[in-house]
Amino acid sequence: MKVKVAKWGNSFGIRLPKVAVEAVGATLGSDLDLTFDKGELRLKTPRKTSRQLLDEMLAEIDRLGPDCVSETVDWGPDRGTEIIDDAYSRGEITLEDILSGKAKRKPPVKRGSQRANVRARRR
């Protein structure tokens, strides 16, 4: 599809045909990502960041209200890797300590010699 470049203020502009706009789902005021490489220009619809997606999901939860919140399911006692044993879980530090950087990280506990650890990883 061919388009013409035209002067638009101090910049150049192109008109996007209706078919192209509909193909990418753009509307008036939409943001598009422009990339250029080796003499090629590419316009793409930007992907939403995980933060934007989370904000949308939380807004939808707020919109639906507390009547649509599912009940908590009891899956039984914790087992294996779902058990977290750290200072926060033991109540030794608070979330504020972590966010402010006051939480001191303890060095990992060394178990056995380094040679024994290498042997264990090979198995």
C-alpha cells in the first residue's frame, strides 16, 4: 500500500488508510510505536506492560464489587517448596523494613564443603 509524505508543521506526516488503521485497531489519539532500521519504517501497536495489565485487572475487580469475589479454597497443609522460611514469614521483619532497605540479609548457610555441593549437583 502506497502513501504520500506531506509537510505537517515542522515535521513530515503520512495519512494512514482506513484499512491499515482498522487492521491494527487504532483510533484517534492511539499511541503507536515507530521503529526504523535499514531504511524501513514500522508502526506497531504497543504491547501493554505487566503493570498496565495488572492495573486493568484490579480496576475490573473494583468495578465488579465484593459480590463477585470468589471464596477462599482450603487446599490443606503446606508441603514442599510452597513453604517459605524467611525472616518476613517468621515475623522477624516487616514489609516496611524490606521497602525501606532496613532489612539485613543474612549470608546463606554453608552446608558441607564446596566439593560435596558440586558432587550433589552432578547427581
